[in-house]
Amino acid sequence: MKRQIVEQEAVRLALNEAEALWERANDAWEAATWVMAHDPDVGTAVTESGKTRSFVFQGSVSNEMPSLTVLYEDQDPYLIVHDVKFWRPTKYEQQIH
């Protein structure tokens, strides 16, 4: 079942900062949240219960789209996004993923 994404304030601030650095930051964010909403177990569990997860969305060097790491919690029917870090992907990272 598709989850509704709920962003904490820190996430909105990080997205605003990322949009000032990368033209395609919002595209990366929209793609990552679409994946999480449709597959809430996509990330790696960081708690024993598996409810809190970390998900890495690989950006695109050639398209100047940042990568991002998201920390979120599954509270069906919601995904609470606690934190996100945007970062510049490298060609090496794209080759090994």
C-alpha cells in the first residue's frame, strides 16, 4: 500500500539548501520519495523492529542530480522522514552501484 510522506522541518530546510546548490535537487527528492512511498521497505533497517530505515538514492553526475540519504520511519499509513542529506555523486559510485 502506498504511504503518505510526512516531512519533518529539518527535511524541508535541507531540501531548500540543496535546491540552492543543485538545479535538480527537487527531482532527486521527488524520485526518492516516490520509491519510498511505493516500497516502504526499500531502505536498510537501522532499528531491530525495522520501522526506522535508511535509504540511499543514487543521483546522476552527468545530469547534475545530487544523491541523497534519507532517514525515515514507517508508521503505516505514513512514512515520517526525519532527516535527509544531499551529496554530490561521483562517477566511481555510479559504476559500482
